[in-house]
Amino acid sequence: MLIKFDSDLFHQEDNIKNISFLIAIFSDNYRYDFIAELSEIKNSNLFNQLSSIDQKLLEEYFNRYITQPKKEIDFRISLKNESDKDLNFEESKIFFNQQYLLILENNLNDGYFVDAIINCFRSKAKKISRHKNKDWFIYYNGGGCTNIENTIEANKKRYQHLPKDNHKYLRCFVLIDSDKKYPTQANSTERQKLFDYLDENEIKYHQLYKREVENYLPIQILERIEQNEAFIEVYKRLNDDVKDFIDLENGLPDKNRDTLTLELSNLYNHILDDDYNFLRKNSLKINNFKTELPKLFIRANRELLKDRIKHQMDSNEFENLLEKITNEL
């Protein structure tokens, strides 16, 4: 994120406390990139009254800006209110000093999955890790797909006293699984309603390709779960598409093959009859499935995770997700 100070602010001496406060926020462990046009402010009374540290920071960040590839200005600290990207001092203090929320359906269980991605793709997740370690970036509980809208609406109320539409002040990103039973299945009504709401509120999101988070667990990790040998042997014989969309907790639908929908029949057509019948009655067994299975992501490494998604159309799903989030910080 790149923030620009409007030069006019430096020609009103009573702005000094607000400018110093924002410089402190922005420069704290290089939280945000910021600039002010030195040639336009250096001779101002306000600039000369700033502490030597603040003056050096303004010079350092400006010099870095002009020597690096040009970046687009994301926000401007200004009293002019010429666009939604202009924030006055009150707005800026609230907007830039808040935590960035990664909204998950379940922030505890899904958090193990996100942690694995961050830890296994460190070069792509440097900024995220730094913000997470400083508590500027946190996992936030959405309470499931149907409750995420309520979660966001509750957060929007915090900004009702500010001049712009309150969703303009939200700093969040939504990560949600597909909940699909086969690759080409359309989004459920509930999910599509959520995505429409997120678009209306200008909130970025990412829908995972696979059915659920646990479908990303590599076979090498699933093999370590005791007393699942028979299931694992059958699971190994499944193709990637079935592994992506099988319900690991409940197995395949308990239906005869000739009663399946065309889509599911095509998805399962390579499965041997004995394996199909086995998966109708058996699934992956682990106590407290929803809470304990995600913890196994602690054992993941980059190679195993990459191997698990190499067949997808987006074989860089993890790196692309990290890039999307990083661009928001």
C-alpha cells in the first residue's frame, strides 16, 4: 500500500500533531509505504517544526519511492475530499491504525490451513508474516458462509460516524471454500448471495478450488492417521478430481450408481465397484474430525502442498492467494 500526504497539509502549522502521528503509524516497522513531495513541503514552516526523525523519515521514504519501480497511489491524506481515496485526519487514524481482518468460516480450524500456506511459501508471504507478527493482520471468525455477511455488517457499524459509506473503511479479505461436489458445479445460492454482497461492498475475496480445506491435505499426511489403512488404500486409487471434491468426513453419497446425477456419475466413473461401495459406507475416521483434522496442516511442507494442487487449472493457487492479500496490506 502506498499513501501520499497532500502537500497543502504542510502549509497549515496546526496539522503538525496529526502528521507526526500518521508518520509514526506508517513508519512503524515499515508498516506502510508513504510519500510527500519534498520539493513542495521542505520550505514550509510545518516541515521545519517537525522532529528531525520525522524529517528524515519523509526524506527516506521519498528517496525510496523515486528510486524504485513506480507504484500507484492507493490513498491520499487530504482535506479536499476529491475522491473516495482521500482521507482526512480522523478517517486516516481509524483506517490505517486498524487490524486487517482475514475472515474465515472458522478462524481456529481454517487458521491451520492458512498458517501452512504462509509458512510453506515464505518468500511470497514475507509482508503477511510481518504484519501477522505485529498483530496488524489477524484471522477473524466469520461463523460460516451464511453468517459472514452479518459479521461484516457488525464491523461496518463501527464507521457510521465517518463521512463516507461505512464499507469504505473496512479492511478485510474473505477466504471461503467452494463446498462443491464436483468441479463444474455452480455456486450454491448462499455462496452466490455472499459473493454478490462482497462485490457490492468492494471487499476482496478468494473462493478455494477444492470442496473444503481438508481436501488440500496431502496423502502423505493422511496416511499417518491411525486405523484408516483400508480407507487410504481406496483413496489412493481415486483420481485427483474425486480427491478434490469427496466428503472426507462422510465418504461418497450412499446411493446406487444408477441413481446418481449425471455429473456425479461422470466424476465417479473410474471408481471400481468395490471401491465405490466401500466409500458409500466408510470415510476417514478421526476423533473430533472438524477440529483435529485441520491441525495436520502443521506437518505440511511446500513440496507436498504444491503436489496437491499441481493438476488444477490454477496450479499456483497458494502463491496467487498470498499475492492478493499482500496487495491489500
